[in-house]
Amino acid sequence: MPARRSLLLLFLLPLVPAASSAQAPAAPSPVGLWQTVDDHTGKPRGLVRVFESQGRLYGDVVQILDPDKAGALCVSCTDDRKNKPVQGLQIIRGMQPDGDGWSGGTILDPETGTTYRCSMHLADGGRKLVVRGYVGISLLGRSQTWIRQG
């Protein structure tokens, strides 16, 4: 009889959800609206919306905060974004989960038209996004910290 009861429990146990998974908070995500900051002046530069599509992250410029640059075009771009307005331009493409962050995608600098490999991770409890663009290896690049807006 005890063997029969153990066998029954063995089959029924996978049907019972684990208590910890039902209460586990959702993992923080970079999906949302982010304010970018100018590397040289430290002033807000624009807003980028990061979104998920087919398991990858992408980011579009939704607003340029400097009115003098609001109509700028990506004249130096060399791909499908050439001569497109920077506002509305997809600057982050193909980011994939990688441990505590995301990598494997690219980020475009619309001022120079240069596309860099990219990695990013959340900081400060998800209120900041550290975005690193680099050539070759991550050591040869620079990071920006974006501030969550929504």
C-alpha cells in the first residue's frame, strides 16, 4: 500500500504548481521609455522606446529633445536608415537575453551613422539602463546610462 501511495504522489506532484513560482515577481525588463543623456553636456537628449518582438529587444527614437535637431536626418547612415529622420529611427536592433543583461544586438549612433555591437543591463532597481556600444570587444567602447521614463 505505501508503494502505491508513493507512485500516486509521483504522478500527481508535477500537476501541483510550486508555491514559490506563483509568488515570484516578474524579472525586470528594459521594455519601456528611456531618456538618453548627452555624453558631453550631461543634458537630456532624447527619448527611446525599447520594445520586445519575437524574443528580441529593439529601440526607436520617439522624441528628440533639442528643438534645433528635431528634424535631423541620418545622412551618415549606410544601411536602410540612410537619410531617414532620426525621430522614429530604430537605433537598437536584435538584443537577446544574456545572463543578467542583454547582448548580441547592435546600436546606431545617428550622428555618425556608425553601428556598434551592443550590450545593456539594468541598474538602480530597473530605473536606469546602462547601454554599451563597442567595436570588437566590450572593452573597446563606451557606456551611457539612460533614465526610465515609463
